[in-house]
Amino acid sequence: MNILVTGAGRGLGFQLTKLAVQRGHQVVACVREVSDASEGLLALAIRHPESVRIEKMNVTNENEIESLADKLKSESIKLDGVINNAGVLLGREHKIGTLPLQLVRLSFEVNLYGPMYVMKYMSPLMKDRSDATVINVSSEAGSIALAYGGDYPYAISKTALNMFSKQLNDELRPRGIRVLAVHPGWIRTDMGGSEAPLEASDSANGILDLLERKTVVKEELFFVDYTGRSMPI
């Protein structure tokens, strides 16, 4: 499978890239800046040059996304999967009275508009009627039913991402493409912190099982966790 992963430089994105290669897939590993490519990702690309290509693609820059799509198209590359993993968690220390609204705007730029830009230009490159899959990495924080008083930028942007995932799933279904919003679990990454109970590799393996459709998700579901379990909307 040809898989495009955003935010592939570190954390969950790197684990997704590494484990996808171990499973025999080819990965377009997208990073915001070349400097965001961790030593692990660079080493992986050196060890597996036929399976990993590192591409600079800032998900908030529509021109960069369009340019990469044109590049892949010129090489006749078709995508079997897209994992919109790049994301930010900003302003955790703020309640509404002190919240800088710029953090909300930036969160939407990365967490919502980023996946929308990516799919605008990458969905035409996805294979029809071949069990192609889009994974939008969401969060339980995006569940309205589980809402709590905090993390406004992150939670609201992830709720919007869930809505986009449902809409995109309905649009792409006639082409045989499945779109899922996936809660990756609380994982030990720079974002999740050291106290998180779950290894990023465990979450990544579950997400790849969803991408490969090894884990079967009921047709009516669009928001699930990394094991395929339904999440409350």
C-alpha cells in the first residue's frame, strides 16, 4: 500500500511510519519542515529508501500541499491510505476568561483546515474501489457527550474534525473509500506526556489495522478509537 502520513517526524506519526514500513507498505512521510524529521525518521529513510520518502509539507500551507499532490501525480503514484496525524494542543492552561483566541484560530488551521487541505488535493490520488482508507486522528476530547470545561482550542477543533470526517466519508463512499475519525488513546508522546498509559506503537498498530481493514468497523460508524470501538459523538 502507498500511505501518506502527516506529522510523521516524531511521536505517533513516526510510529505509524515505522510500523507501516515493517508491514511492507510504502510511506510518504510528511513533515512541516525538514528540521522536523527526527533522527529516527531520517535513519528509517536511509535503511528503507524504497519504502520511505520524506516530503516537506506544512498542512497549513495550501500551496505546499498542492505542489506535493502534483509531484505524486506526475510520478503516477496512487494512494491507498491517508493518515491526517499532524495536530497541535494549545492553551491548556487557559479558561475562557484568559483564553487568547489566536490559539483557537491556530488550532483550527492545523487540526481542521490542515486535513481539509490535504484531502482537497490528495483524495483525487486515492484508488477507487480498492478498500482505500482515510484516517483523521481525532480525540475523545472532540466528543460533545464527553465535553469538559477546558482545552477549548483542541476540543472544539477536534469536534469539527469529526464532522468533516462524517461528511467526507459520505462523499467518498461511492468510490469505495472509507473515512474514519480515530481517537488514538492517551499515548506517551510530547503531546500526551510521560504519564500516559499507552505506548504510541500500540496505538499506531491499531490505527494501521483500521487502515488495512483488518479491524472491521460497522458501516454506520465514523468515530472510533484505535481498536475500532465506537466513540460517543
